[in-house]
Amino acid sequence: MTEAEGGSDPLIVERVGDKLRAARTSVGLDLADIATKTRIPQRHLEAIESGDYSALPSITYAVGFVKAYARAVGADEVGLAKCLRAELGHDGENRHAQLDDDIADPARVPPRWLAWSAALIVILIAAGYGIWRSGALETGPAAIATEAPEPANSITIAAPQPKPVAGPVVLTAQDDVWFRIYDKNDKVLFEGVKKKGETYPVPTDADTPMIRTGRADQIAVTVGGQAVPALGPAEATVKDVVLTGPALVARPAPAAATTAPPSTGAAARP
């Protein structure tokens, strides 16, 4: 080593940048590691180590960056900050110096994404509150007053549906009565007189059973034990009346027979 080189070593060590570089080297870190730990741009770290403080935004930022750098490598941040002020000719500290250093220290400033996230959360909360207020106003007393109650007469009551009638068809004589039962092929299933109170169950396997009688009003008809309209009016001959359950249930009640008054003319018989 030459004498010139030996004479320059003390000056290099005395500089803050040199002290920080020596501390960084002793812990085995490079500038990229320091930039990651302190969130200080690497170009600013290079400027500090080379003593080019004019590349930094201000002296306040320079002090803050040096303190953050010192913490990252385990050096004395307070002592190095004083050395930097002395190196730059700003050794006189005032009551705001510590506050300025903290503001310029990027390690103590929240990252930009955190600030944006907080702002976005505030905006979302404000928007949600506005929507909630709008909904609350719409469902308030004014909205309730506009709802007209449904008139009482708008309620529709379904009419009761008749129960389906099914089961065997049974004929019961109300008086002595003659009738004939036959199917659609004119096959006679029964023919004769039934005494009062006697019954005749229509065969369930008959193919479209039908009846012929001259006293339809004297035959009571039930389907599954339930009475159905008479087969015809009094003193009237009926024929081809189908005796199945659905056909009998669908039949209307027979009209009452009308009897013409007896003639009083000369042609009338006694």
C-alpha cells in the first residue's frame, strides 16, 4: 500500500457513507438487501455510500435514510445522524429535527398500497352507508302510506267440489215394479217383477247395462250407497237408460210429469 493510499483511509472511514458500507459488509448484506429491508430506493443508498447527498430529495430525507440504513445493519443510528449533520454543516438541531427525521424515514411511513387500501375501505363504507340510508328512506312512513290495503271483498273462496261417486249400482223397488236389464248387445241380464223393498245389484262386469221400465219413479237408484236422481218421471216408460256409475251421476233430475185436466165435452168418457 502506498503512502497516498494510507493517508486517504482515515478520511473514507470518517464519512457516514463509508461507515454504513463497512457495517453492511460486516453483516454480509448488499445494497439490494438494504433496499428491501428499508424500502429506500437502491439509487439513494448508492448516493449515501458515495457521499453524493445532492441526489437525495433534501437534507431531512438524507438524515432519515441514514438512520433507516443504520438500523438495518445494526449501527448507531443516532450517532450516524449527528455525524451526517456535521458532515453537511447542519449540526445545530432544533426541536423539529427528530420529527423531520421520522417523517423522512421510509421504514416508518406506511407503504403506498396500505394507504390506498385504507382509502378504498373508507369509500366502500361511505357508499354502503348511503345505500342503506336510501333503502331506509324508501321503506319509511311515506312508503308505507302509499301501500293500499287489499279490499276485504277481494278474497276468493273456492267453491266446494263434489265428491266423486263410485261403487256398485243397486236398484231398489219402492213398490211392485217390472223392469228389464240388458246390455248394449241386447243380451237380457234380468227381466221380471221386483217386490217392494227388493233390490237388484247391476252386474259390474256387464257391458254398458241399460234398463227399460214403465214405472221409473218407483225404482230408487244408488251408486256406492249414495242416492242419485230417479231414472225418469212418474207413469212414464223409459228405456236405454245406462246404469253405470258415471252415467247415473251425470243425469239431471227428471222433470215432473204434467197431467192434462179431464175433458168435460160430449166426447169425454165417464
